[in-house]
Amino acid sequence: MAKFTLLIEGNICAGKSEFVRYVDAHKNAFAPFLSEEEEVVSIPEFVDHEALELFYHDMRRYTNIFERSCLTGRQVRQMKAKEGKGIYIFDRSMIGGAETFAKNSFQEGFFSHAAYERYVDDLKESLDALDRTQQESWLEQLVVYLQVSDVQVLQDRQRRRDTQGESIPGGYLERLNGLYDRWIDNIDSVYAGYGLHTPRVIRVDANIDFRQQPTYHADILQRIVTTMQEMKVHER
């Protein structure tokens, strides 16, 4: 079972991948929390890039297959945490994906009522399969929310990364921003609605260009370590 699960959340191009790469290069920061046989494991979000390209090409036709593939990938990462030892770090989660991307697809009409209900049912079955009586072994205990309020910042970053097949309208990013804020603002009731323990949250102003702020990633990592100390995550 995982000793601790850390979740990095935020909109598309909020800087999740860059921060996880930074953490990968500075895993020694977590040494005080680990015993000799434990390690820090970061697992990027599983994305079917062919499905992603289809999704951006025609959301109406391909939302269902893409969102369900994402849900499966997120469940697999929680399973890896449950079967492992140490500290696990993920970018984007089952609950976060459901409360933002999947919910947006439903509200925009790309998910039918029936398809969205099946998605939610599958999510709940996945949580039960992970075992909600042992949440401490797989569920995120701390969420770092990289909050980018300026959609223009997100679009500029998206153009720089130039991912094949990725063309993201500003309105789509704006809607996701609203759903992310709503999820984090109401995180207690959201997790309770799924029968889950509520994680702690660290909010980060991610409008900042980390290339021009040398201590940006280091400051976030220090906030994480300090919060874990407050949560009394100890070597065992």
C-alpha cells in the first residue's frame, strides 16, 4: 500500500507535467518520509493519443470513448499505488477528471445522459473495487491545484508545446477553469458525495511563467514537504 499519494491538478497547460518532472529530479526532498524499502514513484496521466486526436477533431462523436479511456488509465494508477510502497505522485485523478472534463462534456451535450450516467456508475464501481474501506492505501491525501485564471496564458503555453492534433478553443479552457474552481472550492462535499475522505489542498498561482521565476517549482515543493510534515507523514 502507498504511504502517501500526492495529486497535481490543474487545467490543460497549467504546468503539471513540468512540475512533476521537477519533482522527479528532486525526490530527495521526500527522504525524511521514507524507509529504506520505500521510494517516490511518479506516473504521468495515461493518455491514448490517437483517441485524444479524434476527440479534438470531433468531440460529439468521440467524447465517450476518449473519456472512458482516461477513466480506466486513472483507475490503473490508483491500483499501482495500492499495490506499491512509498509516495506516489499523479497528475490528474479519477475525481478530478469526473468533476471537470467529463462534467463539461455532459454539460456541452457531447455526453448523452445515458453515456454520462454509465461513466459515473463506472467511476463509482472503480472506487468500490479499489476498496473504500482502505482509502489511505490508494486515495490522494494532498492535492496541489495549479490555478491559471488567465486563459490567454493557457493558450500561449498550448501553442508553445505544439502537441499534434491539439487545437483547444479558449471557451473550452474557460469552462474547464470554472469547473476546476468549483471542484476545489467544494472539495469537501464532492469527495463526501463519492464516499471518500477529503484531501488537503495547496493552491498555487500558476499564471506565473516558471521560466522567469527560478524558485517557482522549488517553492511549491517546499510547501508540499511542509504540509506533509503538518499531516504527520512519518517514516514507518
